[in-house]
Amino acid sequence: GAGVSQTPSNKVTEKGKYVELRCDPISGHTALYWYRQSLGQGPEFLIYFQGTGAADDSGLPNDRFFAVRPEGSVSTLKIQRTERGDSAVYLCASSLMLTDTQYFGPGTRLTVL
Amino acid sequence: DQQVKQNSPSLSVQEGRISILNCDYTNSMFDYFLWYKKYPAEGPTFLISISSIKDKNEDGRFTVFLNKSAKHLSLHIVPSQPGDSAVYFCAASAGQGAQKLVFGQGTRLTINP
């Protein structure tokens, strides 16, 4: 596919469970970003990668959130001990280089019951 | 602390007329600004950007104006078309290009036939 893809599109889980959200960036894009969008708000930055390394993780709300990009392509956002307040749409974006335009995927809607 | 603000949650415009969406920011370190458009169940789509060294950037029906002294930018769409109905997000970043984006809350634009 030509665009950023995210799986699953929807995830419903119970409070306290562990979840993984996956992002496949556009082929050849070196930078990858995660954002979180709560209802009625704009996307909020979480973390970005340049290659395999996390260049800036200052937006991760606490240590229950972790993201990896082991081979510099696909990234996984991991949330431990989920809480109801984690319910949101998690958006992934990629760009060719770090300062280029970010292209977003459709998002994963996470619902924590 | 909302660094990027879109004070109008919604805007309704007649087809063929001009749509003007507004955005204010507080962080004087922001030097790159973007507008994204979002349809339901899709990720944000990049529309147009402007660097702080310019005060206007035009792309087809879309023009972005930047007033640095007022810390204000606006997006003009002319003529407005029904397909322009969407939520529009203003975003800003600091440090040469689009990196860690800070988004506004969004404005829902409805174009009436």
C-alpha cells in the first residue's frame, strides 16, 4: 500500500490489560511519529523515531507507555496496565526525513472498559 | 496550557464563498505552521504549510496567512466546495520544519449547497 497503515483499526480491552498497537510507515520514510487524539481534541504528540532510535519521547504520559521500532520500519506502541483514561485514537505518522511533511495513518481506536 | 488554539469549534459557509479558519499560538519558538484536514474515520491529511520567514503561502484554492506579531494564522479556502466539509487542524512546530507537532483543537467546517 502507498500510505501509512495501522492495525488493529479498533481495540477494546479491559482495565489492567496490556495492548500493542502497530504502525507500518510509508516505505522509505525514516521518521515515524505517534500521536494520541482524545475526543474533541487535536492530536497530541507522544514520541518520534529517527531510524531505530527514539529521538524524543517527551510526550509519553507515564512509564506504562513504551514504543519500539527495532528495524527502522514498523513500530509498535505498547501500553501496560491500561486505564480508562487511555481510551483515545492513537495516530501514527511518517515522513521521508525528520523535518518533512508528516503523513498520517487512519489510527487505532482504543477503548478501555 | 494550550499553545495552539482554534477558538471556533465550527463554521458554516455557503458553497462558492470564502471559508476563513483561524488559529492563534502562544509559543514564540514556533517557526513552522501547518494545516491538516480530517474526514471521519481517517487520519489527518496535510493541506498546506508556511515557514515563519514568509507571511503568505498559496496552493490552488488554499492560502495560509501568518501574522507573527499577532501570533495568528489563518487558512482561506476559495471558492469553498462541498468536499471541503471536514475538521481542520492547525499545527505548529519549533526548529526548522515539521517535527514534534502541536495541534489546535480543530474547527469543523460545513459547506452548504
